[in-house]
Amino acid sequence: MEASSSFPVSASEIVFFDLETTVPKKAGQRFRVLEFGAIIVCPRNLVELDSYSTLVRPTDLSAVALKSGRCDGITREAVANAPAFGEVADKIFSILNGRIWAGHNIRRFDCVRIKEAFAEIGRPAPMPVGMIDSLGVLTEKFGRRAGNMKMATLATYFGLGQQKHRSLEDVRMNLEVLKHCATVLFLESSLPSVMSGKWHNPSTMVTRGRSNGKLPCREENSRKSPPTTIGYQRAVPYTRGSLGKMTEGVKNLLCKAQETKSFNSILKHSHSLFR
């Protein structure tokens, strides 16, 4: 169990939290909290400020499986000596109350289970000042490009390893998934041509040829002036007549700007420079 000595409340802080519970197998059975894990994160730099996790012993131990189907799953033996929810309720309340809640599918699952657990011990449940459910946010913004919106699938898509299905590990993975998704979305908005696969391909590049027998080199279209070596060949997109007019215009502008005619000797030979 990881714990912190104190959790001073700041409404600007984000608490990522996750619950591990039993799975009802019969009608009328309830979900029972088996583990609570949370990290408090600074929203300005996404640094983890504090963390806490604890196993929880349900009132009905028979609801917990003797063996878990997951390699790191929670068994009846693991929670047999864990504190009851009432014993850790104060700590959980101090972590959650008055902060921004964040997690994956917390709106429909974890938030409901928290309310049920506090109601069972006759205490008011903590309240958030805001909520970030990454399931809804990523479904809308990121889409199903990873296959589906399960945390395990998203983690695999970004090469973050396998989901442990343990509360503290899962919330940290949740934060990393959000960081990766946000980075991809930022790049797509900043470099749409690159990220959409419409960037220049070899067929759009211009090939240069040289008369010295060297292999031709390839370059992307650019706004740089071409080299003036004799062996350089390039199709010029204008006629010599239009070139003369353009040169004369440039000369006039430069002379006015510099109040001198020192450029005349250079511009007189401009035609040979562009051949």
C-alpha cells in the first residue's frame, strides 16, 4: 500500500483514481470495492504530486474469488486482512473531495461505486469540482483508431505495456495514454499534411542533373535560388523578355531603397546569371 501523510485540497489539482471491484454473477448482487488507487496531478505540468492505494476488505468475503483469472488479480486471501472501507473512508474522502476527478469510464462506473460505498457506511460521498472522463474525451477527439476504447487496447497501441488491472498502475497508465493521445492530436492540428499522409512523396520532387558525370541529386521544391555553376541546368518558368522587365523593376526598387546606382554593374549581367 502506498500512502501519503496529508492531502491539502486544491481545486485546481486533478485526481486520477480507479477502483477494482468484484463482478456480480447473479441478479441482485452488488459490486464490492476491493481496491482504491489515486494519484494527484498538477494540471500545469502533469507532475504527480502524491499517490495513495489500498486494498479493501468487503463485508462479504465470499463475493471475492478464491483465484483470480488475471495474473495480478485480487484474490480472497489478498483482501482477507485488508482494512474495511469504513477504515479508509476518511483518507479516500480527503483525496477526492473538492478536486477535479479524472479516470477512464469513471462517470458510469467508478463514481457510482464510490457513492454506493459511502452510502453503505452512512456517510456523504465526496464531490468533485469538475470531471474528466477519458473514455468520453478520447472517443470524441481521438476516435477508435486503436481498435476500441478500452484502456488495455489504447495502452498496447502506444506501446505502454499491458494493463495490470490494479488501481494505482492503471491510473498512471491512464495519464500516459492521455499524454500520448494529446501529443498525436497536437501534431495532427499543427502538421495536417504530414500526419494525414499527404506529405511530399518522391514523385513530387525535382531532379537536378549535372554535366560532370555525378549521380543526379534530388531536392524538394524550395524558395532558394539555384546555384550559378555552369553545369547547372534547370527549366526557367519565364521568358527572357519577361526576365528583362523583372530585372529592370528590381533595379529601380533597389536604387530607390539604397539611393545609389552601385547595383548597375551587377544587374547589367543578370541575364547571364539566370541562363
